[in-house]
Amino acid sequence: MSNPLADMDKPDVIFCIGTNMTECHPVAATRLKRALARGAKMIVADPRRIGLAEIADVHLPIRVGSDVSLLLAMAHVIAREGLVNEEFVGARTAHGEDFLKHVERYTPEWASEICECDPDDIERAALLYGGADRGAIYYTVGITEHICGVDNVQSLCNLALMTGNLGREGTGVNPMRGQNNIQGAGDAGALPNNYPGFQKVTDPAHQEKFHKAYGRKVDLEIGMTKVTALDLCGDRIRAMIIDGENTLVTDPDRNHCEHALKSLDCLVVIDIFMTETAKVADVVFPATAWAETDGVCTNTERRVQRLRAAVPPPGEARPDWWILSRLARRMGWQGFDFGSAREVFNELCALSPLYNGLDWDRIDRGEYQWPVPTRDHPGTPRLHEERFENGRGIFKMLEYRDPEETISEDYPMWLTTGRRLPQYHTRTQTGRSDGIDYLLSEETLEVHPDDIVRLGLEDGGYAELSNPRGCVYVKVRGTTKSPRGTVFASFAFEDVPVNVLTGGGYDPVTQTAALKACPVALKPAGTPPALSQAGPETGAAAW
Amino acid sequence: MRHNGAALTLTLDGEKVAFTRGETLYEVAERHGSEIPTLCYDARLEPFGGCRLCVVELEGARNPVASCTTRAGPGMVVRTRTASIEVQRRILMEMVASENRDTDVDPMHGYASQEMATLLDRYDARTGRFAGATSGRSRPDDDNPFIKRDYENCISCYRCVRVCAEQEGDYAISVMNRGFDTQITTEFGGHLKDSACTFCGQCIQTCPTGALGDLKALANRDVPGETETTRTICPYCGVGCSVDVMTRGEKIVGVLPAMDGPANEGALCVKGQFAFDFVHHPDRLATPFVRDGETGELRPASWDEALDRAAGKLSRVVRDHGRQAVYGIASGRAPHEAAYMMQRFIRAGLGTNHIDNCSRA
């Protein structure tokens, strides 16, 4: 997030897009509700009538994957109505004039043909955000998990730049991160293009720095993304070490994924449970879990906080860092003699400019938000206050692109996926916590009542959801939360593995999978088979 | 804070103290350690003025005023602990206690559950002078596994109603009837599951009497040992809520929200509050596993054997296909040290950048 969580009850106008915050980040959503109680207005763009939409002033039920068209049209209205923050654009941005010219042709009427929203609602939303003194944007993976994920994010940045809604209290472009340390995994350098602290691996100065620190030259080339690596399993990639990810279930196109992992010469998995992914490994190492592990995590607002062990782990489970450093030693490598999480974290701090001012003791109370470049630095709750990292905020001239796969006669429905409040991810944790299943014990497919009638489905009956990648059986639930033509399911339950179906392309820059827009066919299924299987015709695995 | 060129001050129990415009008398007194008793006060919520325990004498006012709802003003003369105020508080405590079935509840009920019992001790108010009818009707019929609804111990302080509305914005809890017949309920008087309740547990944690209780923690009330707490961060989404994990011996027995948590300021959701016991689930891996050469199945192994097996197989891949053939995937749910060590393994060990985390999935 560019701004702290504490800013969330301060905007005049809140714009939430692709974020089901009341279910996925419930505590953050309470701050937005407080802003509304204080009189703030809220725009929610989401195909579904999610909880936030129920309390919004404007709900834009966009067709999945059409975000860029909506955001171009909002920019058009803001420009046309003279709501551009000229001072900000002049002082802090580049290519502003080109951008204002670029959006001249993208009217709400044009956008409504693509995003299927009422042009008047687009107009209202643009006037609200454009007219705000403090406008704040919040988004989640509903924005990024598309073939145009980067374009979506940059479209949001364009809106914030043209209205000067950055670097001030109650403003910003704020991604809500989905896992308790997903931000930290990137901070710590678990990325193919960045060393710790987002230092580019292609920069000779950084290479020199890490050569010195690690006593070994690291390749100059950017590494593969996970997506490419999975594509090349059994080919250029022959071994994988996977820590705490149920890759087989969470990644798109499950059959492809399972085939990839099974074709490796060596798969090493570190986890706390025997997940579907661990089951196909050659070696499985038992890790300590939450509340058993001392360590550090960084939240969505870049706050660096301590995780503390409260109980001993079961049996011989060990911390991840211990497992990996001992494995490195067993490989015969030098420099992996770490004795504690403290030592590991302090080495990270020494090598990352974002953390240079931190160490294990200084983060004890969690008051620092990175960057904290020096020991006397107070931390940075709000980014971009005086200037942008690279000088000026650059407007991007974007065009709308269709998803890689679009609905057709054979696959006429959009499937979009996500989470539900009580269950988390593939239920490895919530499914093993007493009582959670009382709130949600099975997955259902949310279908508009009109579609139920049109497709001959039965509310509470089973349906077959299919596309060329596979087929899933799921119980139908009629609800106007889904718009006509779009159905929703979460990927939480193993008997409804919706990621058998997803996998229609990736963002070309980040290679983030298009998990949110997936054309499918939907028909009544009579009685449910024991467990959904891949392969629409044979019911057998597709590889 | 300046006012007419001078600091804003008032006289608190004979001492001149400074205050900030907008502060209540209660807040000023708290800052100065006056320990004014309250039952309906939660620092995160709007002042309510319901329990009347926080009344203080204000010079010039005919009757004692509720300090939680009275804004501090320059020159005010305030007395928080006069004999008559303390008598009044004791009588109030005796009356409040008289309406409840139990005055002492297990601390496992929740964060604030000992507030009433503590005040009864402080005012020596367990006299039973007003024993008689009890108010509130419990709801043992509500079969939810998280929130005990024992309204026979309810004192109608409305903290649950207010935290649900003001803090959560959910408005799942409401009030029926008035006076002695006041009953905390939900819309249509049904079960919580059929209401707007999200089971965030905030009502439990703010309840000062244990009328609402954490059923998951209470299920552990007989686990031997003293309850200890450890400050950590919730294992679920990226908001990073601070929690205090309650343990007895080697067992997690419950979770308390950290009122001073910088990201959450005491708030939690259903997962952070209640989904903690996966840690002790019998499915947890307790030894390494290796794939058996003969059966092809995974079987338990020692650390030595498993590390040797993994290192041997990885080394063979490097020898046969080059160091570029190994790929590492770090977790978004393990700490920094895990992700850092994974990238160090790949970079310092193999000299490649073939490392990613799960954020693209």
C-alpha cells in the first residue's frame, strides 16, 4: 500500500476495485465502514454484488476482465469535466498532456459496450473520485489476476496521478496483500528479477554487492518466473524446492501443474501438512508452523512485525530457514552456518536498503514501515509524499485488451474465483480448525436465478462446469450476488477444484495467471459423482 | 495545545493538569492515573454514559457528571474519589451484580471478562444486599461453536452492540425492551448464524462480565497450567493483525486481540480469532519423509537420511543438467527468514536467479 491502514478511515471518496475486502481483508474493511459512517462516499467496481457493493454509493458491476475500459472512461470524464489536478500533474508527472489527449476518445458510452455498465454510473463514479479532496483506491487480485493485470494497475495509477491523489493522508493506490507475509517474501528477495530489497539482479552494482556478501557470482540474467518454470518442468527444470505452497491446488490448470511436478527428477517440499503437492514429492521436510516459529513478517502497509513462537513444534519439525540452511550445508556449500532466525534476519537487513535501518531488536514493537534506510530514520508510513522513487509519475497510454479466452457459443458463461470469509485458501489451516466448517462446510457455485432457469439448473442441485481443460461438479446456489452470465466459486474445497478450469493466459509482464476470467459451459449434472475429475469426456487425467 | 496563549488546564483531585481540546474528563483522569471505574467504556468506542460508575464531582454542577461523556474545559475543578462518589459507586456495583447469575467467570471467556469481578472486589460489593430477580435470558439454543450467549450474566452495558456497530460496521447485535427487561439479541431474535454476524469475536472480547464467552477458549479451561500470552501476528491475510496467543504448557488455548496492535487496534476477524488450532492437528508432519525406493511410497525418515536424499538428488540434477535446472519457490505464509534462505540457497548456492514466491498464482 502507498498509504498506511490508519489512512483508510480518512478519505472523502473510496474507490474499491477487484477487492472483496469484507471477506478477504475483514479488519481493513472495518476501517472503510468507519469512513462511510463519517460521511465518505464509496465506489465499488466488481462483477459481483459483494458486501462492499451493498454499502457503496455507486456499484459498477463490470464484466470480468474489462477494468481498463472502465478506468479509461473515468479518466475521460475527469479530463472533460476539468477535474484534473493541474498543479500536481505539472509538478510531479510526465506525459500528462499526452494522456489527456489519449483519453479523449474513450467515452463512458464506448466503455459501457465493453464493461457492460451504465454510462451514467461510470460518469457518476468519475465525478465522485475526480471531485474528491482525498480519493483513495484499494484493489486486490481482482485487478492483477488478468492477462492485463499490469495495465489494470497502471490505469489506477493514471487516475491517481491526474487527480493528485498520492502522497497525502487518505489517498493513494493501495493493493491489499493476501497472505500474512506475501509482501515479505518479495522484500526478502524471493523473486527472479530482484535481490533482497527489490534490488535488480541486472544492475552490476547489486551483483557486485551480493558477490561480495555471498562469496559467489550470481548469473546476470533474470531468472524464470514460477509460471515459466512449471511450463519447463521435465525439460530445462529438473528439480524444485517448494516451501509452504500447495502449488497443485492453488495454481491455474491443475492437470498441467500436476503433470509438471510429476515429471521432475527431484521434488523437495517443505510444509506443515502432507498437502496434495507434498504427496508427489521425493522428500518432504516438516516445518514449524505459525505460533511455533520465531521470525519476521511484513504486512500490506509495509509494516515489519515480529512473529513469536508460543509453543514447541510437533516431533522433529524445524523452522524453514534451518531446513534450507542445513540442506545447503549438505550440498557442500559454505556460508550457511546460521544459528537463529535473528542471524538470518539481520543479514537480510544489512543487505537491503529498505531495511538498513532495522534489525531484529528494533522491530520488536512493529512501529516501522519500510523503507527505513538508516538507523535514525523513523520509517515511511506514506510513500511518494515529496517525490516519486524515480523522479516523476509517468502516465501510461493504455488500450483495452480482451481476455485471452472469451465466452463463446460452446462456453457461454464467465467463471470467476475468489475466497470466502471463514475459509482460507485450500483449507489446509481453516479446514483443520474446529468450528470453521460450521460457517461454511461445502462449496457452492453462485448463479443468478435467471441463469438457473435459462440453463435448466436446480437451486441446490448439481451442475457440471466445464471447458477444454477439464470439468468440475458443484452444487448450485441461486443468488443475485452474481450478475447474469457470470458464476462464482472459491478454490477452498478439494472436491470443487475450480483451478482445473482456470489458466486462460498470463499477464505478459508479471506472468500472473488470469484466474479471474474463465469461460465455461454450465449444465445440470443430476447426481454428483464421487469427486470431480479432469477431462470432460473421459473423466480421466488429461496428460 | 494552547488556548488564549496559555496551556489548557483543569484541577483534578487538587492537582493542576493539562489537557487537549476535545478530551473527556475520563481520558484526562486516566492519563493521570486516577483509575476511575467503568463498565460500559471501551476506548475504541464512542462514550456511552450508561453504567454511571465513572461519575465525578464537578464544581458548579448540581449532580455528579459522567466523566466519559463530559468534555474537559479550562478551569474545571474535578474530584474523582470523594467519599460520597465512592459510596455511590459501591451501591451501583451491588445493584449491577444483583441482576447476574454469576459474578465470577473464568477468564477464558474473553479479554474484558474480569472487569466486573475486579470492580466488585475493589468496592467490596459482594454483599448480596439486593439479591432477587436476575435479568436477561440466555440462549443455549444457539449452537454456534464460537460465541457463548449467556445473557443471565448480562448487565446491558451495550458494549457488544456498540462494538458490532461502530467498530465492525456489521450491526448484527441489537437490543430488545427497556429497563430491567432489556435483552441483547439479534435481528429477529434468532441464532447468530442467521444474522449479520461475521463471528469476528469482538463482542466476546469487549464483554465485561462473561455474558458473552469464547467457546473455543472455554473448551480448554481444564487444560492444566497457568495461562501465558505471546504477542505475534495473525497467520492469515496481509493486514497483519497483532494477537496475543494464549497457551497453557505446550498447548494453544485461545487467541486474544492485541488492543495496541498497530494494524488492527484490537480488531480481528473469524479466522484470526478462532482458526488457530490447526497448529495442533494430528495431520501435522512431525518427521521428514522420503520416497521409498522399493514401494514408491513416502515413508518417515530421519533428518540425516532426508537431508542426504534431497542433497543427493539435487546434486545429481546439477551434475546431469546444470545448476540452471533447479528451481526454488518460497512461501507467502512463512517468515522472512524462510524466503530469504530460499533465495540465498538458489543464489549463493547455485548462482542462479531461479527463485520465485507464490504471489503469481
